[in-house]
Amino acid sequence: MKFEFSTNNQQVVQSGSVILYDYNSDWVVDVEASDKFKFRIIVKFEFDANEKQHIKRKVIKDNKVELVCVNFGNTLGSGTVLPMEIATIQGKKLNLHLWVYVLGDNEGRRLEYTFLLEE
């Protein structure tokens, strides 16, 4: 049996959850889009009392995208309301939805993710 999932004309290409090693750990995803195009996504977390909750997106040389989640410290979860564009692969946008929960008394994080590709 084979299942294919989509939402709003976007194919769900990967979805899941991961419990990070500890509260300060990064989440690293290596994407092999084709034989000729590979890149890395690094999701980091930081706290800044002077800023609102948001995600800073930085493109770093050597095919790396860094997403810095600022003030993601809620046990009920924090994340994207709409998917974020991560890359363009063969003319189609690759988007990412993520939601992050703090575990315990700031002892860990659970991250839920969905990668979507334009159909």
C-alpha cells in the first residue's frame, strides 16, 4: 500500500518529530535534493528579552540555511503559522512548518516538522 499526502497543492515530502538532545541543542537536517544539489538546515534557539518571538532566517555560504528561533520557550509550543520557504528545487519551492515544545523545566525540546514541496 502506498500513501501520498498533500495540503494546499503542496506535497508532504517528510514529516515527523524529534526530541533534541537537550534544551540547548541544535537540530541539523541534511537535504539531498538531487545528485548535484545538497544543502544543510540548522535550527538554533536563543533567548532575547528585548525581542518578540520570531524566526531569523540566514543563508550561509556553502549551501547552509540557519534558522534561529528566538524566544521559543513555551511548554504549549511555538512555531510557524504558515510554512517558511527554505529553498527552490528544480523550480519548486521547498517549505518548512515547525512547532517546538519545551520539555520539563527547560530540560529539553520536542520539535515537530513538515517539509512541503510545491506540486
